[in-house]
Amino acid sequence: MSTSGSGFKVLVIDDSNTIRRSAEIFLKQGGHDVMLAEDGFDALGKVNDYQPDLIFCDILMPRLDGYQTCAIIRRNVRFAGVPVVMLSSKDGVFDKARGRMVGSQDYLTKPFTKDQLLLSVAQFGAAKQGVI
């Protein structure tokens, strides 16, 4: 965890290069450290190595979807407390409820704005820091 300033370590998991890159630009402009993963399998190793303060996870991905990825992260005692925010192009009640069932804290609809992304980081990153 970064102790200088207000930056957080954020992992962005999305199979869309465009979404990953725009999230990376927005987060770095907000002073955060960013790691990118292109799917759930890619993300699991990075969660262990990078130890993020917050994870943004796309729902629809090949091989391992966002719900499965979030559930696996939640089952690991070291990362059970890391906030996960689901990303989806659909703004459905069912998707939000299913995300909460697997342990996500929130839900952002794509395309998101820089302000929406940074507000989410401020809200959940601060909550994680309060726990540690």
C-alpha cells in the first residue's frame, strides 16, 4: 500500500484493451498505481503478486468470467477484504444482485467516466485503508 499521498494500488481486469487502457489513464491521472489483467486467469496471479487495494473486474470475459473471478478472490483469506467493483456494459438489476452474491462491493456501468472511476476508488480504497 502506498503511504505517500493518497494513491492506491488498483487492479483492472477486462478483456477489452480499450477499457483497460482508458481505466489506466484515468487512474494514473488520479495518482493511483495501476496493474492490468486481460482475463480472470491472468488476474489471479497478479492479485497474489501485486496485492491490490481495490479491484475493478469486468463481468463478461472468456475462460473465467467476472463472477467466477470475484468468487475465487473472495475464497482466499489474504484477499477476502479487498473491495471488488464489477464492470459491465449492462445496467441490469440481476447483474448487480449476482455481483453482490459473489462478494462485489459495487457495480460500474461501461463506458464509465473518469469521475465515476475515481469516485469509486476514493470510496472503496479509503474503506480498505480503514480496515488495515
